[in-house]
Amino acid sequence: MHLQGMHVCCKQGSETQVSSRKMPAIAVAVGLGCFWLTGCQDPADKLSSLNETERSESLRAVAQRGSEADVDRVAEFAGQDDAVASTAVRCLGTMHHPKAAETLMMLAESAPRPAVREEAVLQLGRVAGPEAIPILEKVLVYDFDPRVRGAAATSLARQNALVDVPVLLDVAETDTDVAVQGRAVGAIEELVGLRFGYDGRASAAKRAEAIKRIRSVAVPAAAALYDRQVLAGRFR
């Protein structure tokens, strides 16, 4: 009986030691599980937050994933009436999925809010390919908001749209907003690499004379640059 008792005690002691050795491993596993559950949440979970900052941070996180479904999710917020809308458009500009550029072109042309159209136009100049140029040309001439038209001029320069120098000159000459005229001249200067000393504060007559002089220099300069870049293989 005594030996049996010792055997039982040894067995129980051994099991206790084994259990005590398992405890740290179990604790680590539980901790990692908690970390996984709390640290790997879907970034889209906070898109419905009432906090503007949280929604913006969630949009950026979703944009980083970059799937087609994420493009759709981010685009939904371009219609909101607060700063989150502009954040959503900027996020689309960071996404490399082809649908992101398509969505930006749609927003640039038809978003109801001028601020959203303006941001979409600027993003197209920064990240889109030449397929965006026809949209930018249309916005430059027809958008009713001068800030959006001015943004289109800037984005055409960023797109290296040398063929649009005559269109930009027409806008610089005829647009109803002096600021847009100035941005059109600035875009031409960037495209051809020249400075014309244009003064947007001058009288209408002097501005018209200045545009006439600029046209005589900028159009042949743009044509020469275009031909040179074709030979270099930049255009086809």
C-alpha cells in the first residue's frame, strides 16, 4: 500500500510538472490569439464610424489593399459632404488598380461637387495615363467651376500634353475667369519650358496682346518638342 501510494504521488507530481510546463505555451498561444483578433481587424470596419478622422484612416488602409472591391468601397465615399470625400478621391489616386483611374475619370467629369471634381482632375494629372487626356480637355473647356477648369490646365501639363498647347492658348485668351487664364499660361510654360512674363493683372487688351505673342512662340516650340519626343520613342 505504501509503495502504491508513493507511485500515485509520483504520478500526480509528474502530471503537475508537465501541466506547469504547458502553461507558458498555452498563455503565449492565448496571447497571440488575442493579438490576432484585435490587431488584424478588417480596415473597412471603421468606414461607418461617425468620427471623420477614423473614416479617413480607414479609407487609407482600404486603399492600400488595392483590390477592385476596395476601389468600389473607397469610391462610395466620394459622394459625402465633408472632407472625407476629398480624402477618398486622393486615396483613389494611390491605388494601382485600373478601375481606380476609370473611377477618377468618371468623378472628374460628372461628380456633383466641384471640390470632388477638382481633386479627381488633379489626381488624373498625377497618376493616370494618356487615356485621361480627353477627359481633361473636356473639363478644361466645359466645366462650369473655374477651379476645376484651372486644375485641368495644370493636369494637362503634368500629362505632357504638348498637342493641347493650342487649346490652352484658346482658354488663356477666352476663358471668363482671369485665374483660369493664368493657369492655362502656366501650363503652357511648363509644357514648352519657357517663361513668358505673363501678367494676369494687366488689362484685358494687354493680356490679349500677350497671348498673341505667346502663341507665336509656344505653338512652334510645342510642335518641335513633340516631334523630338516622337523620335525618342516617347509618343507613338
